[in-house]
Amino acid sequence: MAAALPVGRLSRCVWLLAAYIVPAVTAWILLGLLVSVLPLRAAALTLIVVYGLFYGPLEVAGRARPAPPGSRWQVPSGWVLSVSRWRKTVIWGSMLGPGFATRNPYAGFWLLPLAVAAVGDLRSGVLLAAAIGVAHAAGRALALMRSVRMVNETDYLQSVLTRMYWRAFDGYALLAVAGVSVMEWVYRL
Amino acid sequence: MSVAKVALAIGAVAAGLGVGWAAEGRIAAVAVPAVVIAAANGYSKAYSP
């Protein structure tokens, strides 16, 4: 997939980033609007603590089960066959940039909507949602550009090890955010 | 899970409690790590099958 993408020159990199970031920001702002108008702050903070303390140790330990919530849906090949590479980038960017539609191997992703709901204020909630959309989509696009430049079919083992490190990082981050949310709960509710 | 991982996990929770206590309920204490997790999550998916 990565090899077919139009990257290399600065303008193409900017195009790739835009194709990922614009749909992601749009989707996340809509989610921010939705969850910020509902009185979800207390429930969201509680769920962050429960979710973080449940999945954090599992991610740190590298346990595969129970798997984090998510779907196994992937962009159907029919959507990207026989279309221009620019259109392919738009399709992939729209599907992968926001992060909801495709496979999420790390539990940390589903903490993010809870974090938006925990804000409890429309303006701040939408701003956080937009920032999350930019961060996720930019990370996804930059990783794609990096993998295009550094692709090496022989380093599968290194890829597995790197995945384990990311998973452990995800677990520690979940635990830390659970700790923060306990104190948020104490101060704000 | 190894003793080192357990110690780090407890340390992560303690660090979160400390940051949350110092932030005195400011939403930035949750928002900043959420944005970091989002960026890491997006980037790290490049390593998932």
C-alpha cells in the first residue's frame, strides 16, 4: 500500500498529510460536538479509570486477550483498484486518518473519545477533539511516509519488537491517564 | 509479568495521580496525554499487521 502512495516531494507530503488530517479533524469535531453537549463528564472520567486500569496491565504484559475493542474492517480492495493514486490517497486518508473505521491494535485509541467526553465543556471539548484528530492523522501519515522511505522486507522481527514496545508504551500511558482521571474525579466532581 | 514491569506500571499510576493532584482538576492534565496517545496510536499502527 505504502509503495503506491504519492510521496517523495514536499508538495506530495503536504497533500498526503492533508488527505489524512482534514477528514480526521472533521470526524473528531463532530464527535466532540456530540459528546460535549451530553452530560457525560462523570461517566467518562469513571470509564477512563476502569478502562485504563483494565487494559493498561494487559498492554504492558503484552497479553492478546481480551482484545481491545474495535473492528477488523479494512478498506475493501475494490475501492482502491483502478483509481488514480491521488484518489487512493483520499480514500485511505478518509478511512485511516480518523482512526474509527479500521483495525485498532492498541487499546489506547478508545480512551480518546472518553477523554473528549470528560472535558464537559463544549468549546474545550471540540478543541481537544480537533487536536486528537490532527495528532492521530498526522502520526498515521508520517508513519506511512517513513515506512515508504525505510521499507525493508527482511526486518520483520524488528517490526514485531517495535510493535511490542508501542504496546507497552500504550499500557503505561493508559495507567498514567487512569491515575490522572482519579484526581480529576476528586477535584471536579 | 516481570517485577520491573509491575514496578513501572505502579509508577505510571502514581505519576498520573501526582500530575492530576498538581493540576488541581485542570482538564489539560487529561487533554495533553490524550493528544500524545493519539499521535502515538496513529504512528504505531504502521507496525501493526
